[in-house]
Amino acid sequence: MSNLLSNGCCQDKDRSLSGKRAIRHCFYHHLRNEGFRLAAKPLVFADRLIPADVAEYLREHCELDIWQEKDTVPRDELFRRLANAEGYLTAGRRIDGTLLEAAPQLKVVSTISVGYNHFDIEAMKRSGVIGTHTPEVLDETVADLVFALMLGSARRVAELDRYVRDGRWQRGDGENLFGIDVHHATLGIIGMGRIGEAVARRAALGFGMKVQYYNRSRKPEAENSYGAVWLGLDELLASSDFVVLLTPLTDQTKGLMGKREFELMKTSAIFINASRGATVDEAALIEALQNGSIRAAGLDVFQQEPLPAGHPLTELPNALLLPHIGSATAKTRDDMAMMAARNLVTALQGETPPQLVPEFRKG
């Protein structure tokens, strides 16, 4: 390579360069003169702001285009940005046939979420596009929120906060402020996955709760470690003081909790949903809260998100409502974004990403 310098390459233009830097610069100059081109980095579009360290990592491997606005990128603008993109970093944007047609170079969609119901799997397969997600990293954080919903609903935290702020607190207040205990109560978990087991551990070891669960298959580790009891759904609903729904959204779990299921629950029981809004018949839940079929509900997910103003749930004092924040801590969201970025880069390098969506796995 040093012969390039001795033969006069770049002698006039690059006298200020020396050593390895001069050789490297001259070598690239020679390649360009001979008609060679260095391989271009793949273009990646991120449809939201991402942590600085995640952006830096992506820029090391990709040409990165980031949507800088807080508002959701308009569909037409999204299609324009994806026209030449090979990778797409998102969190909930619907990936359908129309979008895929507008992105002919696309190879991988990496979602910053565990759920991937926004993926049209068959359309992606037809287009040769794979999808990745971010499981496991948020399990403990979501389990914390489940307990926040349980404790907040049991002790009426939001309701009584408003009570104080409105100036209604009186010295003679008594039973009208009572809640119910969480410790030593019976917890029923519907869907004993990783988050369910994290909830069970907190319940059994931290609050001395009796844990029972409904799941397609038994979980020996949870049974041995936390004394969890495997029950049928009806029996679990009828005997639990708290019912926590943690199932993924599938054809089988859509509308899993309906009028019949709420009527099976104790009138003193509290229902918690930290899975997906569509797993619950919302009208049936509202009716159960209104007529006293159940005591209260703590909800982080809804059929329509954001929940519209004036929605019937917002009028119920026994409904604790959160804006889908199960994984919303700074560290967990940063970790999720980095996992999604690593998945994306791995896929663009032609390797199998570790968090590939199961439907895209071979064999």
C-alpha cells in the first residue's frame, strides 16, 4: 500500500497527512479512481426519538434516519421515509401489506415492545420481511406495576387522593375510607408466563399471599417455589380475592373475560388487567363495576388507546386507570430500545437476531 505514496499518489493534495492516516486516505482515493465503491451502510428509519446511546450504536452500523417530532409520523411521510430503508425501528405501528409495498427494500422490522399484534405476519412473510420484539427485559418492571394496581385498587389510593384534594376529608371519617388487605389474600393469575411468575414471587414471598393460576400448561417451578396451585379458570375466578390477567392477545384470549367470567368472581374481588385491552369485554367489565359484581378494577390497557375523554370507565370511582405504562421506567425503556436496535443490526448483518418473533423462526 505504501507504494501508492512513493509512486506519487495524492502527493500534491495530501502533504498534510502522514503515516498510517496518509496511506489509508491514499488507498481509498486510489480505489475511487479505479471505480470501486465502499459498501454503503443500510438505511434504518426510527419513527420515534430514541436514547442517545441507542442512536450512537445504530449509527455505527447503519445510516440512521430518526423522526424528530413528538407526534406520530403521518402515514404518507412514513412511506416516504421507508422507501429505501432496509430496517424499521418502531413501537406499535401497524405493519401491513400497504406499508410493505411502500418499502420494497425493507428486511426487518424491530418493535420496542413484547407484543407484536401490530405485525401482519403473513404479509411480512410474503414480502420477505422478518420481525423482532423485546421480551424478558421488562418482566420485573411490569410485575411492579401489577402490584401498584393491586395496592392502589385495594386501598383506593387514587380515589382517596382526590377525596383529600377536593377538601372532603372530615375528622369523623371512618369506614367510608376503608379498603381491603393485600397481604395474606388469594391471588389468581391468568397466564403464568415470565411476568406472571414475577408477580407470583412478589405475592408469595413479599405479601404472604396464596397463589393460584390458570395456564395452558403447568408451571412446576412456580408450584415448587411459590406454592402456586394450578386451577381451571372458573374455579380460579370463584375463589380469588385478586384476579390478574396477563395473557398475550391471541384468537383464543380475545374477549376472555366477559359477563359470565365477571359474574363468577367474588363481589369483594378486584380485577387487574396488564395484558391487552382486547382480552376483556369492556362493556361487561363496566357493568360489573357499576352493579357491584366485583369490587374494583385496576387497568393499564384498554380496547381503545388512548382512552377517549368521557369514556364510561373514567366516570367510575372504583376503576383505577393508567395510560399503558407497564414497562414505562427510564431504565427499562432504554434497555428495550437497545435490545430492539441490536436485534435490527444483527438481522441486517445476515444473522438470526436473538429475539426473533417466533412465527419467523425456521423449523
